[in-house]
Amino acid sequence: MGSSARAVARERFAACLERPDEAIDLAEAALWIAAEARPEIDVGAYRARLAALAERASARLPASDDPAQRATALARFLHDEAGLRGNEAGYYEPESSYLCDVLDRGLGIPITLAIVYVDVARRLGLDAAGVGFPGHFLVRVACGGARLLIDAFSGRPLDLRDCQALLARAAGPDARLEPAMLADAPPREILARVLRNLKNAHLERGEVQRALACSERLLLVAPNDVDEQTACALLRARLTRLN
């Protein structure tokens, strides 16, 4: 049963990637990533939980036409009331990267919490997208002709000074903020980042089989990635030696 469910999860993840970028449901794809490691979960039930989160949030957001006010209120709701917070103590745990675990435990890393934020925000009519900021994934919300940056990890909006401080922490004090760092991240890039985080987390635990599964799915996202092809082959050889 377990191996069959894992194979289905892999197939469903691959099916998500067959869609055009604008049609990829990030939360669904992330849940199918989780379902391969957690074959007992019901992906449909977790998607329903996201819909229920949006319904709860809709009653908390201000009755305003200002997207910035609504986006900021949503960040507070998800962080403070729904209890979806950054996992400071276990940042590199695999559980922080599996979306089902994030929803169950209320603890995640910037990218998984951003996936939740974007999913809920779009259900509420906000134009939101992930931003692949170096070292700390963010969310962008369109506000008329402007854009608001949200840190789902801390549940607060950021200005450019905040972004510069984040960049300095990730890349050193001499790093300079560039406009490209604040661009929307394509869905496949986001999923690849989730899988790379997971692969590294499993390798830290010595879980080679699970790391290999992440590498194989990375090749579904980017089949022509030569570096990942090499990494995948090395993991398969390592697993053969272990067995």
C-alpha cells in the first residue's frame, strides 16, 4: 500500500508539472511532494483546510479596497491567529518543508509558509506570488501600481531596508540589493527550491533514500539539469553501497 501510494504521489506531482506555469497549483504540487513521504495523508483534505483558512481569514480582513491593508492583515492572521509561524528552532528539519507537516504543526520555513500565504491570498482575491529572495523566500502582493513585500515567516510586511538587512544576513554585509532579487519566482523554480531544501535536510539525517527521491523529482522539474543528473547518479550509487 505504501509503495503504491508513493508511486501515485509521484505521478500526481508530475501531472502538476505538465500544466502551463500560470496553471500550476503550488500548494497542490507541494502537497504531492509531501504525500510521497507521507503516503497516509489525504491531499484533498489538506487542500480543503487551505480553503477553510481562507474562509476564516475573510472574516478577519478589513472591509477595504486597499490591497496593502488586506495583505498585511492576512499576514497577521496567518501568523498570530492561525499560528503558522517560522520554525526558528528546527529550521532545517524536513518537517518544515513538507506542507502537510507545516499545516499540522504550525511551523515552517519561509518558502512553505509563503506557499500557504499565496494560496490563501489568491482565494481572497489578492494578486500574490512568491519571490525567490536570496536565503529567505518572500511574498509579493500587487497594490495598484505598487507592490508590497510580505515575510510569511515573521508575519509582517517588509520595506527595502528590511530586505537589505535580510540580504546581509544571507550573503554578507557587502551584498547589495538588486531589483532582480525581488522578482516573482516561477512555480517550477519554487518547487525546485522546496525539493532542494528537502534533499539537503534528508542528507543531514543520513536518509539517502529520501534524498534520492527528492533528486528524482528535481529532475522532473528540470530534466536537463546536468548537475542534478550527476547528483542523482551519485545518490543511487551511494544507496547501492549502503544496501
